[in-house]
Amino acid sequence: MKLLYIIIINILSFILMGWDKYSAIKNNWRISEKNLLGLSVLGGAFGTLLGMIVFRHKTRKKSFTYTIPILLIFNIFLYLKILNILTLPLR
């Protein structure tokens, strides 16, 4: 179930990056940056980064080019903790 969450949040992040890029081209309603970054905080940074590369979207925004790689590192630790691969000692 935990692995399913990780997969779904990243697929959702990737799809929303593509949708936002398409909406930007068509001058339609856009997904807010706050929501895209929020999904990354919740574990979807890999999907967001992949979406940035594949769709060439938000690559000029410093809020994305700096924040998403940092969130990806945070997400990796989160994934390892969620999947009980990483055990951090409590002091």
C-alpha cells in the first residue's frame, strides 16, 4: 500500500505537469505553482522533475529549478522511511 502511494503521487505529479504545459500552450486554465510544489512536498518530486524534463515545463522558474531537486532528495529519504528501508535512531 505504501509503495502504491509513492507510485500514484509521482504519476499524478507527472501528469499534472504535462497538463499544465498543455494548458499554457492553449492559454487555458492553469494549475497553480503552489499545487504543483505541494504535490512534490507530499512525495511527488520525482514525477515533477521528470515532467519538467519531458515537457520542458517550468525549467526557467527558479522556484522549480532549485526547489524540486532539493525536494527529490527529501523525498528519497521519505520513500526509504515509508518503506522501512531506512531506520533513523531516535535520541
